[in-house]
Amino acid sequence: MPNNPQIDVNQLNQAKANVTLTQTLLSQAIEKSSSDPTLAQEAIKQATTEIANAQTAVSQVQSALISQKSE
């Protein structure tokens, strides 16, 4: 029987949520870029964190798949 790798859907859903929040934050940054640069900068900072969190979650899923394939 072939060993089908298990994908952690919870982690992928978390990454998807991070990306959705990133989109919202970047939209806020764009809207506030002229009227409130400080708020725009804070939204960009938060978006950067969300992107990093999404990347981490996706990388963990990918690493788990690679290690399952090599077993």
C-alpha cells in the first residue's frame, strides 16, 4: 500500500487566514498613506508579521511532506 503523505490542513488554513489579514492590512495602509502615515506604517508592520507567519506555516507543511516522502 502506498504511503500517502498527510497534509496539515489546519496549518494551511492558518496561512490562508494570515494572507487574508495581510490583504486587509495592506488595503488600510494604502487608504491611510496620505491622511495618516503613522497608521499606514503600523499596518505595514503588522502585514509584514502576517506574511512571515503564513510563510512559516506553509514551510512547515512542506517540510512535513518532504520528510514523509523520505520515510
